[in-house]
Amino acid sequence: MKLQIKATGFELTPSLQKLIEDKFNSLEKFLAKWETNRELLLRVEIAKNTKHHNKGMVWYAEANLDLPQKVLRIEEINEEMQAAIEKLKDRLKNDLLKVKEKSADH
């Protein structure tokens, strides 16, 4: 799986990049079924919503995973960046398991 990380509204630090890579690389075991045919691309974007917020939900995380004949797109908004990333990974994992179960049923 190839992983593209994009930061919007702030600078992507090496430690944040490593955190995101570690979180999402753990999903590779769920992608083994699709990896045999082609290289999959996972695009992750982390953004600071707007600069005028002093409090409230300001971190936006989005993941797009290109599967054969399907694109999984997940969005998460949270007050804390790491919580948004963690919830994004969990929701993507759940969606992958659902797609895997549906394909196994057919």
C-alpha cells in the first residue's frame, strides 16, 4: 500500500508523519486480498479547519482508499489532532471489514 500524506493549514512534521504511517500501515493485513492485483493508494489529509477558531472542533482528517471498483472515503473532525487520526483509522478499518465481508458473501 502506498500512503500519501497531506497537511493543510500547518506544517507536516516528521513525528506527525511517522505517527500517521504507523497508524495506517497496521491496516495492510486487511488489504492483502486486494494487494495481489495492484498497488493500493491511501491518501490521508490532515487540516486545521480555519484560523479564526479559538476553541471547538478544529482538526479535520480525511482518508481516501482506492480499492478495485470502489473508493472508501472517511472524514473525521475532532478537537484533538491525534484523536481525529485515531478515529479515522478505526472507521477505515471497520469499513474495510464490511467490504471484505460483503465480497466474501458473494
